[in-house]
Amino acid sequence: MSTGPIPERVDHRKLANQAGLIEGTLPIQCFHRFGEMLVVSEGDVYLRLEFSKGDFGSTSVNGSAATEVCLICQNCMQQFRRQVSCDVALQVVSDESKLERLSEVDDAIVAPDKVISVAELVEDELILAMPMIPRHEEGQCLETDYEQQEIVLQEVQKVQEAQTTYRPFADLAKTIDKQNT
Ligand SMILES: [Zn+2]
């Protein structure tokens, strides 16, 4: 496995003709939109991309991207690191008129120029692979989660003390409403 740096821009037509493979790393700074989502945009993205000739003069790009990012846990507001990885399967076409002819299952990028940015090929997929709400893995979060559970438990106990019969958890809100009126 090669982990050396790869060029920021490549000639996708030439690579497709050669059935070329690019494998290695690009700095996260090359991924502008993705980098903006991170606390620290340092580190590398590891890429492995195979190029081949697609239908109607397009270039097929298949492979994967992976990196480790620094995020803020929305539970405890502490920084944590996590792996983000994605698969890449797309077609590069020279103009929009070719899009209609491609199969709908493939993602496509329109690039009039034969030299394209490698980061742009995978950036959308990397962004989609990011967690919607960054949080520590269960059991690794040191803060509020645990405290919140304690409060809920106390509420349940209060309700149980007030009632002689046990109420299922789902009825808790209803039960509290009744007590307040
Ligand atoms: Zn946390």
C-alpha cells in the first residue's frame, strides 16, 4: 500500500486510457468545503481511485477515500477524533448533454477540462459520510449523557412512588400531566 502524496490535479482521460490507478494521500487542506466542517483541518485523506473508460466517452472513477477528523461532540462539547470513509463510484463527463445518456445510478461530475481536481472527485462523498450530529461513541462520552439518564430515573422513581402500579416508560409524560392537573 502506497501512502505517498498524490498530485492535486490529474488528466482523467489519460488515466482512463491507461486504466490507471492513483493511490496515496492528499492534505485535508485540498478539500475546502470538507475542511470547513472540521475543528482542525489538518491531516491527510487517503485515496485509492481506479480510472477506466466509461460509456459515451466518460471516465469511470471507482475507489474509496478515508481520513481521520477532529470534531466537537454535541453531547459533552469536547473534541474527539473519528474515522470518516466513503466509497467512490462516479462518471466524469465533458458536458451536461452527456448526463442524460448515463445510467441514473451513477453519480456524475461535469468537467469540460481533461485535467481535474482529485479532491473534487471525492469531496461530496466525504461530506455525506460525516455524522449529522457528531457525538462520542456510546460509552466514551464522559459528560451529560450519564447525568441526563440519572434525572430521568429520578422522575420515574417519583412517579412510581406516587402510583401503586408500575407505569411503562412511554406513559411517563401522560402520567406527569395527570398529576399536575
Ligand atoms: Zn462526548
